[in-house]
Amino acid sequence: MSTSTSGYAATAPSATPRRRARRGAHTSGLGLGLCTLYMSVIVLIPLAAVVVQAFNQGLSTFWDSVTTTVSLRALGETLLAALIVAAIGAVMGTMVAWVLVRDQFPGKRFINALIDLPFALPTIVAGLTLLALYGPGSPVGIHLAYTRAAVIVALLFVTLPFVVRSVQPVLIELDQEVEEAAASLGASNAITFRRIVLPALRPSILSGAALAFARCVGEIGSLLLIVGKVQIASIVIFDDIEGDAPHAAASLSVVLLVLSLLILIGLRRLGGRVAH
Amino acid sequence: MRISRPATLSLRAVALLYLALLLLLPLGVVFVRTFEHGIGTAWNWMTTPAAVSAFWLTVKLAAIAVPLNTIFGVGCALVLVRGHGRGRAVLDSLIDLPFVVSPVIVGLALILVYGEQGWFGKWFVQHGIPIIYSWPGMAIATIFVSLPFVVREVAPVLIEIGDEQEQAAATLGASSWQTFWRITLPSIRWGVAYGVVLTTARALGEIGAVLVVSSNVAGQTLTLPLLVNQRADQIGAGQITGAYSAATELAIMSLIVLLAMTVLGPRRPESR
């Protein structure tokens, strides 16, 4: 019997179920070890280094660092922008998903494919497109660049697919007979939507919006060219790194990390799958 | 719900207008701006030594990150779905971390570990292997940010197909290696392919993490996204055309990626 190298098929004709399970556990342990090693070298040890850097001068220094005016304002600006984007994204994303599922019109497949564009397009290009459109020499005469409004538009662009792609499959599966029953019992469209459709969609809207929120909190690529003097947290961290202030950068990073982790845990509770 | 014709039309109009304003119009403007001084000018900007070097560095980083993350992704998905060991739950919850960590924090984290003063960095510097401010650091940053895509695409497919065929193959005497190549891999191939496309898209477009660990020297450590950033930051009308030209190269790449997503997406068992 040759020794197997991976756990998923570690069975041999003569192996009893018991032996199978034991051999499986052994080889799968090796696989688990290799995966954990790869994750550690690339992800876990570096992130641990950020936490160590933030706290290596004591808890009070960390606290002082995250409660400076600059840090607090950056956190406020970032959270406010993320909230606004998640809210607009939830409404517009649900509307787009509705049109893509329930409406029929020529070119629908093209539009449907287009939704994923923000995932495929490099974020710096997204930033540059907004600069081209709303920056100096704007062809439409709107000058948003270097303002909060530009930040909101950039974040709406990069987070567009989250709510749409989260609501779409639920809407496809939704049983329209219940809606028809409601209508035949005299419910108006508004009531049917509020009482029947919206409750069914709510978890998917929420998880899409939460993903969008998480993305906004950490976003930097699409903001680099248009952020101007708006103090977004990721930009402040970047400036701290460039200004050789790793402690300040690490402290603010830890706050963002905790925030991201909370969203990740919340999403798990919601049962939403994290994607992209 | 039966919605009246005017309501349907206005919903459609609002949704399409929103998409046009947010997605199509800005993209169109970049193409227009790239070619407003003629195709020749744009071509010259795309073929400067800095632009050519940025193109190849972008390809090189993707060529390192995508295969590594694909092998890791398939292996890790097998461990998570088919494995028995304890600790799988912990690994499962940690896999998604790169999706929620800000790219700029990724850059900082890598400097703290692999930088000159970093935990491992000192050893590498002593042995004459620079990591940070050089392409190996940019490669690690690219691997970090694109790490979970293949795992997250392949794991649900593995659950979906079950392990009956693998068991049957093993019963008939196939080694686990044979079972993997002949049974498992063909069943998960569309999931793997879709994961590879997503990984590639992320690897080609990454800027935040790479920006922090790059020395940003044109011709050496600039990727195409970094070149866009640098040219757009420099004042002067000529430079901005250069930025648009590099952005057009990236936009064309991402349209190819989008096409691949559209073709591959529906083939995944998960989407049925």
C-alpha cells in the first residue's frame, strides 16, 4: 500500500473505515500545517507585527495615538463616508438588482456583465476616471475632485457590485406567487413590497451593505488621486508610513483592523458569504 | 407584483442612468482623453521605457502571485472541505482576512516584518536579499491581497460535488494522486478557473499595498497602476496623457478579465 499524500482520498481497498479515518486525519494534518504556514508567512505574522508595533510602547501611548485630533477626525470622516456609501448603495443596488431580475429590455445581459466592472477595473483607474470627469477641466463642468463628494462617488463606484450581486440571486429565487396572493387580497404594490418582498431581501441587502461598508473603511486605491485634503483613515495611515511614523500608523491600523474583524464576525452571524 | 408600465419604465431609467453615470461615462472619458492628441501620442506614452518596464513588472507580479495562490487555494480548499484535522475551523475563519484588511495596512505589516528593521528583514538584508522597496516585497503584497479568491471559489464546489466518486476511485485502486488528477480536478475546474480570473484581476490592479512597499522608481519598481498614480500626480498636461494611456492599458486588461468572468461565471456548479 502506498502512503497517501493528501487526506481527502486517503483510502485503500483493504482499509477499514476506522483506519481510513485515522490515516485521513494524519495526512490532512500535514495539509493543514502547510496551509497554516503559508497563511502565517504571508498574512498572520505581518498582521501580528502591526499589533505589536501599536502596543510596544504601552497601552496609554496607543490610546494617546488614536485619540489625537487627526486620528479622531480621520476615523469620523471614514465612518461617515462608509455609512453614506453603504446606505446609498443599499437603495440603488437593490433597485438595480430588481431591474436586472424583474424587467426585460434589450441589452440586459450586457448591463448584467457590466456590474462586475468595478471588481475587474484597477482602483487607480477608477480614481483617474473620476478625476477626468469631475476634476480640473471637467467636460461636464462639475468640479467635485478633492472634496468629500468625490470620495463618496469613488466609493460608490468600487462598492457597486456588493449589494447587486448579493440581492440578485435571492430575488431570482423569490416565489412570486406570494406576491400575487397579496395583490389578489387587495394589497397595493407599496404594501406588497414592504411586507412581502423587502423582508425576504433584507438579509441579502444587509450583508451586501456590510461588505460595502468594510470595503470603504479600508479603501485607498480609488481615493489617491481625488482625495485632496479630505482626511480618510487609510490616507492618514499612508502619510504616517511615508513620514516615518510607524507607531502612529500602526495604532490607527489596529483600530481599522478591529472594525473590519467586527464586520467579518457580523457577516458570519448573518450567514453571508464573504466574497471579493 | 404587477407593476404598471410607467413605473417599470421609470425604475429602469433610474437604474440604467445610475449605472451609466457611475460606470460607463467615466470609463468613456478615459478612452477619449487617452486618444485626444491622436493614437500616435498615446502609443508613444505606452511604449516609453518606464511604461514598458511597468507593464512587464505588473505581469511578473501576477505571474508569481496567481500560480502560488492557485496551488495554495486548491490545497487549502481540500483541507477545509475534505480534511479531518482540528484547527480547520480556525483556518477557515482566518482565510477571509485579506478581504477585509485595508491594503495600506498590508503594506505597513510587510514593512514591519520584512523591512530593514523588521523581524525577518534583518536576516534577508544581511544575506543581500532586499525585500521591501524591491520586487519581492511587491510580490508578497500582491500574494497577500489576492490570497482568498481561489479557496473561496473552490471550497463550495467541493462541497457540492461530494466525495462519492473519489471514494469509488480509491476503492478501485487509484492512488490519491491519480484520484486528484482524474476525478477531483476535472470536477472543480470551472471553480478553479473562476478563482484564477478573480485572483488575476486583483493582482493586476493592486495599488495600495504595493505602493507602500515599492520604492516608486520609474523603470524599476513601478507597476502600471503605480505609473498611473505617479504620472497623474505630476503636474503638466503631457504627463496626464501618459497617465490616461497607462490607464487605458489597464482598462483593456480588465475588460478581458470581465469577459472571462462573464463566460466562466455561469459554468460554476455553485451558480446553478
